Amino acid sequence: MSEAPRLDPGPARLRQIDVYLRGVRGRRPVVPLDLARLERRARRAMSRRGFAYLAGGAGLESTLVENRAAFERQRIVPRMLRDVSARDTSVELFGRRHPSPFLLAPIGVLELAHADADLAAARAAAAERVPMIFSNQASVPMERCAAAMGDSERWFQLYWSTSDELVASFVGRAEACGCSAIVVTLDTTMLGWRIRDLDYGYLPFLLGKGLAQYTSDPVFTAALDQAGDGTAAPGGVTPAAVRALVQLARAYPGSAAANLRSRLPRAAVRRFLEIYSRPSLTWDDLPYLRGLTRLPILLKGILHPDDARLALEHGADGIVVSNHGGRQVDGAIASIDALPPIAAAIGGRIPILLDSGVRGGADAFKALALGASAVLVGRPFAYGLAVAGEAGVREVLRNLAADFELTMGLAGCASVAEIGPSSLAGP
């Protein structure tokens, strides 16, 4: 019998070895690898209101719970005696190949997690070669994040406001700063009934948080001359209202002292509330967006196969199967449960991304087995950001990539192309 060849252990094994060797020297990982422990650490690192906003779901949060339960119902069936000594975890999206199937989901108001907010996430994504979807509700303007990423892949999430002029401006800015796709979020034309936030009476936008794309936009700021001042809370001046005014002054670009004397921060919040969402949005509006850009357009929030077919009919370049992480409709179908019939409806004609509930490499494996091209990861990276800033995000991304690679290999798949329905137990 010939001697077995000496093989490159691969990134996942190197990640394991690195963690174990650091343990010999008494050094623990920067962030907990156990997601429940990571969430608890993030809770301690954040304000109560900030954590409630990030972690909460709609209503009784049954959709948030079901996202995880549905993943657990899907079971992997490993196959044996297959050569998985070399493992290719890469995926291709719109002509570009990425080393893993993960993208950073758009999460708004990341300043609630860490002062460096989107900028830290952008640097981490670039360092780990993971595409980032810039949030429409970011705490740092897209141009600053793009500059920090160099030539790394980034997309832009669009909330379609009542101002088409602002939509056009956002899309133009996204193109100019190197974004290579537009992701239109369809499921948030109104805010869901989020009990955790309502219990605190807390909406961060009223304090000027998560408005960096707006306050850096020439169309938005030009409209402030016509906007009213009023964001005053009912009931007159209170200590809490004064603190809110100070926070708003600090959040708005420029000197906090000057902002306290200016009407612009309050006008910006009022203008945002006037234009933020567009419940009248229909399929007939999509040609307007197509007329603004040649970039691929993905529709995020698809949960029904008929909507997937309509997306194809209306020229969508991709879709994101998502229930917004359980934050919009209490009792909605889990994203992973919605995926198979949508994949059947799409028939491989455009990429399908899966969002909501992804917490580990096995989740990504299951999603790809059911027809997804890639997955979006949200709360885990935000929790890593809360615990350790940029380093925390990098650790989370490394852990996810290693977990996926090992799961894939141990399941008997040497490449993403080998993952399919037969990788999972049948119904």
C-alpha cells in the first residue's frame, strides 16, 4: 500500500488548530463560538433598548422562533468514503466568485452595537473576503464604508421611500461608490408591531440614529428647508426629552453644540418620518428602478412561489427569501420552509439567497441543499460587533466559514456543487 499523500489541511482545519494552540497559551477566542453565549455577551455589551431593537422580533416573536425551529427540522445525511481531502466552498454570484456562501445582511443602526458601526463591519468583511450589503439605515454613509473596503464586493440595500428623487440619488451614490448590486427590501413598507421596542417607547431614528445615508444625501438635505421642526414629544419638556435632543444633536453631522441651536437635526427626523416607507409600492414600480441602473436588482422579502414567478416576469436578477429575521409579520412562514417551492418556481434561472435564522455553517449547508445560491448572516455578526468591534465581526465570519467547510466535508461533499436535496433527509 502506498503512503498516503500529505495534504493541505485547508482553512477550516487551520482555524481549528489556531484556536486550540491559542488555548494552550491560555488565550480564549475573541468572541464565544456558541451563539447563545455570544448573544448573552452582546446583551451585556449593549444598552437595554439597543439590544431589544437588534434582537427583537414582531409580536410574540413566533416567527423569530420558527426560523430556528425550521432549520432544526432539516437533517443532514452524511455520506461516507468520498474523497473530501480538498474542499471548494466557493460560490459564484453575478459573475464573481466568492470563497464562501456567506454575505453580511443589511442591518440598520449598527451604532447601537458599537461606536464604529458599519465601518467596522465593512473592514471586517473586506478582510475576510465576504460581500457586505450596505444598509439603507446605516450609521455610517456608504461612501466611507466603500472607501474602507477597497475593491471588495459590496451591495446596497434600498428601502423605497415616497421620494423617487431620493431613491434615484441613493442608487446613483451606490453605483458611484462601487456597489455591484441593489437589494430592494419589499417587506418593510411599514414597521412591524415590535413589542420590545414598544415597551421601551424606543425608535432610534427619532434620536437621529441610523440616518447616515439620508443626512449625507444632497437630495434629502436640500429638502430640509421645507421640512418642519417638530419632533417634540407630547407632554411638554421633560428631562428625557432634553436627553433625546442632546442625542439628536450628537448624531447629526457637524458640531453637537451648533446642532443644538439648529433646526436641521429635528427637520431631518421629521423629513425621514414623512418619506421613509411606501405602502403603495407595487410590481408596476419596478421599471422605474430598472431605468435608474444597470446593476443587478434583487428583491428581498420573497416568501411565496407566485411572488418568485412575478419577480422573474418583472425582470429581477435575483431574489432573497427572507422574513426580515422575524421582525415584520408575527406568525410568518420560516424562510427555510419557504425556500423549496420558491426554488422550484425559479428553476435555476436567477440566484436565490436565503436570509433569516442562519446561525451556523450547517444552516448554510441546508439552505444550499434546498436551492439557495448563498446565505445572508445578520444577528451573529452584529453580536460579534457588539462584543469586540471589527475583530469580533472577523471572528464570527471565520467561524462560520470554518463550520461550513467542515460540515460540507463531513457530509461527503467536496464542493458546493455536490450539495443537493439528497444531502438532507426526506420529509
